[in-house]
Amino acid sequence: MTRVVAAARAGLREYRRTPVLLALFLALPAYSVGLFARLAPDESAALYLGDGAVRAGMPETFAALMTPMAAALAAGVAGLFLLSSSADADARLVTAGYRPTEVVLARLGQLSVVATAVSAVAVAVALTTFTPDHLGWFAAATLLAALVYGALGTLAGAVLSRMAGVYLVLFGTLADLFLFQNPLARDAPDGAAALPGNVPVAVAMDAAFAGGADLGEFAVGVAYLLAVVAAAAVAFYRSARG
């Protein structure tokens, strides 16, 4: 376990040598949440949450919706760059005596730290605009979105070039969390419930405006997370084995 922690710390230190990535991971969530909340019209709208509807201000609505989306976007890009940038280093670690499973755990831990950091930034900025009915569930939903899309970004990095992967993560995240899961729409598009952002957005909006969240629904999201993390672990394992 000591070697896993050491490898994860070394990977995190690499981010300090890439200021652009650091700015992306931290500034992007803050900018996205803050900008949309402040540009939203000062009006109220109906939000369709589950089987019912509630009314909320547009600034609060946009802040709540953009929080998991911004965290997911930043974490997705982090996962994409993590796999592509660490391949050579992981192969060297294996040559130096690390087991591939240790390398995989180190990279997953590294990705989890980034997902937690971007989620914390996004939630902190959202709190400058409104206070969710249940902050704990709201933060958990945001972290769930970041972890799911971080793992999906890793999978994108395994099969696509960096440029193509960035476009996929960018437009995929926007289409899923902002369009397909938008609570302002009375009827969700076909297939929206099967997309990665369905549970995180539903839980986040329920926590923000409906007083809490459905534990069973969140459990479904965790199961989805475990599935994509398992796939990401396979991608890291193959990368480490060369």
C-alpha cells in the first residue's frame, strides 16, 4: 500500500508541472458554475423532479445544474489526460518492480483525488449563490458525477487521441448533463435514463430543491460507477503492462 500511495503522490506532483491542467481542474468548475448562475435571469421556473414539480429561481437552478456538470467535465478531462500521460511512467514502474495492480490502484487513487478536488470547488462556488436543501446529498451527487465521468474519460483516452477525446468528453458531458438531464424539460428525451448523468443530476436536483434524495436511486448510481471504474481499471492495467 505504501508503494501505491507513493506512485499516486508522484502522479499528483506532475500536475504542478502543468499549470494549464491545474487551471482547468480548478478554474473551470469555478468559472462555469459562477458564470451561469450570474447570467441566469432573475425569474422562477418549474423544475420537473421525479413525479412532481417545484418552483425555483433560475440562478439557483443553473447553479445546481452546473455544479455536477462542471465537476464531471473537469474530471473527465483529467481521466483522459491521466491515461495518455502516465502510460510511459506506468510501464517504467512495472519494470522497476511494481505490480500492475499497484499501478492501477495508484492511478485510480490519483483520479479520485482530482474528482474530489473539482467537486469541492464546484460545490463551494454554488454555495455563493444558494444553499441546497440537503448539502450532503448535493455534494455526494456532484462527486458521483465527477467520478463517473473521470472513469469514462479514462476509457476515452484508451481508444482515442487526446484531441478527439477532449471533444468527446466536452460535448458528451454537455449533451448528457445539460440537455438530456435538464430538469426544466417536462419530458426527458428517450434514453436519458440510461446515460451516465441521469442519477447524479436527479440526486443533485432533489437534494437542492426537494429536501433530500432517494437512497435507492443513489445506489443505482454507485453501481453504475463501479462498472465504469472496473472498465477504467482494465484500461490502466493494459497501459501498465504495455
